Amino acid sequence: MVAARRPKKTAAAKGVKTRPTAASVPAFLSRTTTGPRLADAKSLVAMMQRATGAKAVMWGDAIVGCDTYTIRYADGRESAWPVVAFSPRKSAFVLYMGWKKHPDLVKEIGKHKTAGGCLHIKNLRDVDEAALETLIIAAAKSRKAGR
């Protein structure tokens, strides 16, 4: 007897998992980072807040983001997403922002990796913090302007 296959759930059927929550950003950072990484995480939050003029909030259970914009998917769905955000992963800080629109600024920041739409930075010692903040500001402005 051949088992019937279940249809794959589409993103629309699954629903959006990453939404703003009431969880505490400082508590999350203290739980997930320590020492120099905690200081780096706090610096990233400060840069994002200055860039957007909005307070950092938790998005889902592992992303810290500032401000919101509407992301439109190829299938026509829309969803709220942070203008700039990061997740303090074990191997690196993963920054979610429109960095691809600013290749000239990305070249200035120093040691980093990219994957998909994400920018990976191990620690702030490896980058030019002023250049990174300039990139975050430019990315925030682009997203807010809808570019």
C-alpha cells in the first residue's frame, strides 16, 4: 500500500512566525551573549536605534529589530519586517538589512561574510564601527523610502 503524500504547506498556510513581541531586548541579549559579545550586541542596538529613530524590539524569539516596513513577496503576500535587525548567533552576528543596495559601503566595513540577504560579522573588533553605522543608516533610509 502506498501512503498518500500530504501537500507541502506554503508560507501563507504556515503564517508569519517572526512578529514583534513584548519580550525584553536587554534580557534576551543578557541570556544569549556574554562579555565582549554582549557589549557588541548593545552597540549594534544603539546603532540601529540611531539609524531608525525607533526603539529596538524583539521579533520572534531571536531577532532584535528597529522600526518596521512592509515586505512584499513574489506571490503577492505582504508582511511586516524590521527595517534593520540582527540576531546574535553563536558563530556571528547576523544583520538583516538592505546591504545589497550599498555595495560601496559594504566594502568599507572590514571583515564580514554575506549569505543571501544577511551580513555576518563575528565581532565589532573586526570592523570599522563608523563605516558599519553608516551602512546601517543608509540601509534604513533605503528601506523607509521603499527603495
